[in-house]
Amino acid sequence: MDFSLSVEQQSIRAAVARLCADFTPEYWLAKDETGDFPDEFHAAMASAGWLGIAMPTAYGGAGLGISEAALMMQEVAASGAGFSGASSIHMNIFGLNPVVVFGSAEQKDRFLPPLIAGKEKACFAVTEPDAGLDTTHLTTRAVREGAYYVVSGRKVWISTAQVADKMLILTRTTPLEATAKPTDGLTLFYTNVDRGKVEIREIAKMGRKAVDSNMLFIDGLRVPEADRIGAEGEGFKYILHGMNPERILIAAEAIGLGQAALQRACAYAGERVVFGRKIGQNQAIQHPLAQNWMELRAAELMMLDAAGKYDRGEPCGAEANAAKYLAAEAGFRACETAIMTHGGFGYAREYHVERYLREMQIARIAPITPHLILCHIAEKVLGLPRSY
Ligand SMILES: Cc1cc2nc3c(=O)[nH]c(=O)nc-3n(C[C@H](O)[C@H](O)[C@H](O)COP(=O)(O)OP(=O)(O)OC[C@H]3O[C@@H](n4cnc5c(N)ncnc54)[C@H](O)[C@@H]3O)c2cc1C
């Protein structure tokens, strides 16, 4: 078993780090205060060709694997861009996988190149206020009318909807009570965000202010049949297909941000003098940092294992979920330690680590919570009865 990076993977890391170095901690701090979308960063990543890293070459992508995409996203977050940076491009990296795998040639031609080139932005609209993690209970309806579907309902927590041109949206076309299985009757569309029919209200939230999250009130949105991805009623299956790579990318981002926190904490511990010596000389300061390193490295190995399995076409559900869980928890502990290492200054915005802690909570909650990951491992790996 070999987890060492190839020459190409190392050069991806180095090139992304060079690009990210132009976006200083002060840039991200200012974005966090104003809430302005990091357009400059998004444009720089697009023009350097990074947005299509895992997209097919036929549509302008680089055709690389999730392993490379994960390394790239880890580097973005580790640069100090954190989730403000990673979430601003996250949807471009793998979000349109259902279109790649299940879309028609015409749809791929129409949808992929503008997203890869950074000319269009997209959001992913699944979560609903009354369904939560129980996705099959979503109630946003799509009703067919001739060559169109008319969509109405509510979505919540939809990231980047303020700036998105398009949305990948999961709807119900057959009422739950009329389906054989709850996972049937859900249909996926990739379509324009028509602001005349979709009211988008930003949610004031704990962190990552630069990348908006929103309530969507959809009332009579007309979606052409040509924007339906795959077959009617099969949308849940298509979404499931992208879940493991999604968890791997979030894990990579959480590890990156945890590494940024650890790096800041170590730098501070090596400089700050109290009681006549550097605080980093105290074991009470050193040991939690050493523990953070071990936990982040273990999560990184799990993430690389999951990504390698995915890229080789092997089952990776257990590893992808485990990586997401371990990375978010390790990253959270690293951010918390970074604040405690800084003492009072850890609470000050200008030292950045409090922002990291706020952003890290996202990796714990979305797209799935630690509880549901534990439920998944208990059932699928340990063979225990399904608990939810
Ligand atoms: C910043 C942010 C950005 C997001 N971006 C997007 C986005 O772009 N698109 C999108 O579609 N969604 C997005 N989400 C939504 C996110 O995926 C959901 O918040 C997440 O899936 C949890 O769903 P919920 O909030 O409805 O929690 P709920 O389903 O209401 O769960 C509440 C709590 O109860 C626990 N729980 C529920 N049932 C069980 C059970 N049976 N056993 C044990 N525990 C249980 C959960 O683990 C959780 O802790 C985002 C969320 C955040 C915070």
C-alpha cells in the first residue's frame, strides 16, 4: 500500500499553493467581514484551468481523478482560504458529475464548458426545511405541462444561490405515497435560476460569510424538458452516485483548513514569550498540537484511500464517509487548539483562527452530519440493524 503522491500530484499541489499565495489572509478576512463573493479568486482558479480538474477533457476539463481534485481542494483550504475559498469553487469541481455520467451529449455540450471556464456559476438544491437529512421526503414538486415541468416548493441552505446562474435541483415528480420505494419518483434538473420565479433569501450564518447560503422560494418555475437529467423518477440514484466524491472533497477541505490552523498555532507557539520562555516549550501547549497533527494525518490517509478506491472504480462508501467524519472532527479540534494556543488573541479576528473554527463547523454538518455517518458505518460496515 503506497500513499505517496506522484510527481504530477505534487506539482498540482505546488501550483495551486502558488496561485493561492496571491490571496492573502487579509483578503479572506476582508471577504468574511463584507460578505462579498470572492470573485477574484474564482476567476483566477478558472483562468488557470483548475475548475475543470475532474471534468472530461472533451468539454475543457483536465480529466483527472478525485484524488487530484481532493489534493487541490486541500491545498486551497490549507492556504488560509478555508471554506470561503473552497466553497466558492466546490460546485465547479464535481457538482455536475450527474450531468457527466447521466446527461445527454447535448446537455454536456451546453452545460459543462461554461462552468469549467468559470463563465457560469451553479448551486446544488437538495435540502428542504421539512425533510432535512431524510431526502426522500422532499416535497418540491415538478409537474409536467407539455414540453415543460412546472416546479414549486422550498429549499434551504442552498449555497451560492445569490451568484448562481444555474441550479442542479432535486424534485419530486411522483408523490411519495404513489411510489413503490421512497427513493423512486424523484427527478433531477439542471436549469436556469429564473429570479422572477425563485425568491432567494440569504440566511445570516455563523461563518463563511463570503459564500452565501439561502432559502429558496420556488413558485411556478418553468423548466424545459431538455433540462431534465436522465430519466424521470431516477434522480435519487443520480445524486447518490456523486455522494462519495462529495464526501472525499469535503474531507480534503477540512484537513486543509485544519492544517492551516495547526500551522498558525505552531508559529505562534514558537514566538510568544510568557513567563520568560516561549509558550511552545510547555508540554500543555505542545501535546494538543502533536495530537492535532496525528489526527489530521490519519484523516488524510483515510481520505487518500477513499479517493484512490473511487478513482480505481472500487467501492469506497465506508472510507469516504469515514474520511469525512475523521477529517471534520480532526479539523475542528485543530481549530479549537489553535484558538487556545493563541490565548486571548485567538479570539481576535486579525489572528484568523476564530474564522477557521467558525468555517470548520460546516464540514461537520454538511452534506451529512456525524450522527448519520456513524449510523451508516454501523449498518453498512458492522452489519447492525438500520437505525434511521
Ligand atoms: C453552511 C451550509 C451550507 C450548505 N449548503 C448546502 C447546499 O448548497 N445545498 C444543499 O442542498 N444543502 C446544503 N446544506 C444543508 C446540509 O446538507 C444540511 O444542513 C445537512 O444535511 C443536515 O440537514 P438538516 O440541517 O436538515 O438537519 P436535520 O435533518 O434536521 O437533523 C438535525 C439533527 O438531528 C440529527 N438526526 C436526525 N435524524 C437522526 C437519526 N435518525 N439519528 C441520529 N441523529 C439524527 C442530525 O444528525 C442533526 O444533528 C448546507 C448546510 C450548511 C450549514
